[in-house]
Amino acid sequence: MQFDACIHQGTMLDISLKGGVFVPDANPEVSVGQECQLKVFHGGTARFVELDGRVVYFHDHLIGIAFKPVSEETFRGFQKIIELNLAMPVLLERDLPVLLR
């Protein structure tokens, strides 16, 4: 995940087409409303899918990110990543507040 010029590695706890919950390996200086970019590795194509977003939640090392609209190509690549990692396709459409529970 990238905030301004700082890149932070970490783990996505949960993700949908609308947003995700990220836990950074280190403690970044982040504020709600801050723009960010998430790069998700797409193993099927050996490339990254890049998603622009905005921090909508930050507490106890959890960062909630709402994704901005993406191109059709990015959407399809990201959708495949999610489908490969989630058991049920219905989970793709969850809103961010559901992910933060």
C-alpha cells in the first residue's frame, strides 16, 4: 500500500470490490481521508492490479480503504483475484462497513 511517497507492506484481512481492510507491517502515519494506492499481486498473470482508494477508517493498526471506480480491465483482473480467494461470489459485493465488523 502506498500513501504519498511511502510504501507499506502488510496483509489484507478482508477485501471486496468496494474496499478492504489492511494491516500494515509497520505503523504508518495515516489519516482518514488520505488518498492511497493498493497493489494486489495477481498470480495468474504475474502482475499487480493497482487500485486507488481513500482511507475511511484507521484504528488499532487496521486501515479501512474505500476503492475508487476502476477501468473495466482493472475490474476484471481484480474480480478474478477476489474470486480465487473467496469461497462465495456473493462476498464480492460487500460494502466496507461489513468488512470492518
